[in-house]
Amino acid sequence: MFPIVEARVLGPNVKEFEIAAPRVARKHQAGQFIILRIYDRGERIPLTIKSADRERGTITIVVQAIGKTTSLLNELGKGDSILDVVGPLGKPSEIEKFGTVVVIGGGVGTAIALPTAAALRDAGNHVIAILGARNKGLVILENDIRAASHETFIMTDDGSYGEKGLVTDKLRELIASRGVDFVLAIGPIPMMRAVAECTRPQSIRTVVSLNSIMVDGTGMCGGCRVMIGNSSKFACVDGPEFDAHEVDFKVLMQRNEMYKESEQKAMADFRLNGGEEVKRVRGACANG
Ligand SMILES: Cc1cc2nc3c(=O)[nH]c(=O)nc-3n(C[C@H](O)[C@H](O)[C@H](O)COP(=O)(O)OP(=O)(O)OC[C@H]3O[C@@H](n4cnc5c(N)ncnc54)[C@H](O)[C@@H]3O)c2cc1C
Ligand code: FES
């Protein structure tokens, strides 16, 4: 069992958990993730390690509730436990001195990009962060991102905070006004695809983190297959970060849509009977 030692709400449907997982904490590098299973009949889902505290033996994750498992997880709190935590998985982010670096986080992508932004800053880059959200209430981890970067711009679709517009509007402005050497973009697939198209004309090195469906996280099940250039790769062991100009985003979107019907059914059942399931999971934590 992996006890939850702290939990706090960051925004609507977004929660941060500090989990005791000393072995994972010891080995973690920026860009890596875990696969967790809340209870014995639960689904295995991948979540990025936002930070690790080796002395406390804990890792911190940020979870956006979008379906059954993430909603169940976000019902848990301090004192509850998670059955399995496997990791750290995936290749660490490529950290080099590139020069001027733009790190873009859309929604929960901000949490995923955070450790890499901090590592790029520590490697001597000038880090400019752009956070994108639909409105002010959905901006998360602003203070953490400000601490991990030299400059931070916030873009909201409705202009309720920061500047009105898309993350790509700010990126285009930065490319035109001062030159950019490297871009990391993490967020919804349409956002990452738009960033790739923004930087392609000038061939600015651009990396995205792919959220393909993962099951085992070890390269065995084939669930996370993605097309990079003309080759097929497994996001769990070859990624999750890839050259954005090589990613076939259409294939990624099609594969992520494959289980839509069963995911919607699981969420509908959870809305009806979720209370009972949360109680069972809590009971299992207390007895485990
Ligand atoms: C490497 C990686 C790191 C991630 N890091 C984070 C993170 O730090 N915080 C966060 O909130 N989310 C993260 N995600 C996304 C998270 O895994 C999904 O939101 C979660 O699996 C959804 O499960 P669900 O049962 O709640 O929703 P469902 O209703 O089952 O699915 C909703 C959507 O989530 C995606 N999804 C579903 N099952 C999986 C799966 N087994 N593997 C991958 N994607 C799936 C699909 O796009 C699906 O359409 C990450 C995904 C990957 C691949
Ligand atoms: S998750 Fe099974 S091969 Fe990547």
C-alpha cells in the first residue's frame, strides 16, 4: 500500500497528492511518470511525477478528474492509500543548455511540464513559461511555474486573467520579437499540434509529451503505440516526450478515441454508484 500523506484541491476537478513511495522518489527524474492502480479491481492509469522528495520518501502528482478512475482518485484524501504505484517509468526529459526556452502548459499539462521547466532553468536556459486555460478559475500552479521560470505569461480564452488569446498567439509573438531556441508543449492534443505547426516553419526544436492510452507501461502490451516519423514507437518506453514535428497527431487522436464508449459508460455508472465504490476503496485502505 502507498499512503497519501497530503492532499489539496488546486482548482475545479484538479487535486494534488503527496504519496509515500520512497523507491520511486529516490529514482525519479524530470519527465517521468508512474502507473497506479487504486484498488484490486481498478484500472491502471499513468500520471506524471510533479516532484519527488527523497528525504521524505514521497512523490507528488496532480490529477485532473476527467473519467471514472481519476474521479475516484480525487475522492481520496490524506490517510487513504493506493494499492499499486509502479515507476518511475518513461525516459527522462532531455535537459540541455538550449538558450531561450519556451515551456507551454495547457490545463493539467502545466503540472506535467513543471519539473522539466525547473530542470531547464537549472541547466542555464532562459525559461519563458506560457500557461493556457479557458478562464481564470482553471489556471493552476501559477506560483510554482513562476518560481521555475524567468518570465511567465498567462493566456485565457475569455480574457478573465492574464491576456486574452491562445498560447500559440504568445508563442508567435515571442518567436517574432526575440527568437526562441527550444519549445516544450504539454496539454490537450489540439494545443500540442498547433504549437508544432507554429514552430515548424523556423524548424525550432519542439518537444511534446504524448498522452496515449497506457496499460502496463513497460513496452509489452502495445497499448500506447504512436507514429513518430515513419516508425511505430511505444510512448511508455520510447517517450512520453517526442519531437513534435515528427508526431502523427491524427493517429494519436484516433487511438485515444477508441475506448470512448466504454469510458463514458464507466463514468455514467460511477456518477450513479460512485459513493458506494469510494466507501469500498476507503474500507480496503483501512484494512490493507
Ligand atoms: C505519460 C502520461 C502522463 C500523464 N500524466 C497525467 C497527470 O500528471 N495528471 C493527469 O491528470 N493526467 C495525466 N495523464 C492522463 C491520465 O492518465 C488520464 O486522464 C487517465 O488515464 C484517465 O482515466 P479515467 O478512467 O479517469 O478516464 P477515462 O474516461 O477512462 O478516459 C478519459 C480519457 O483519458 C485517457 N485515458 C484513459 N485511460 C487511459 C490510460 N490507461 N492511459 C492513458 N490515458 C488514458 C483517454 O484519452 C481517454 O479518452 C497522463 C497520461 C499519460 C499517458
Ligand atoms: S503501455 Fe503497454 S506498451 Fe506502452
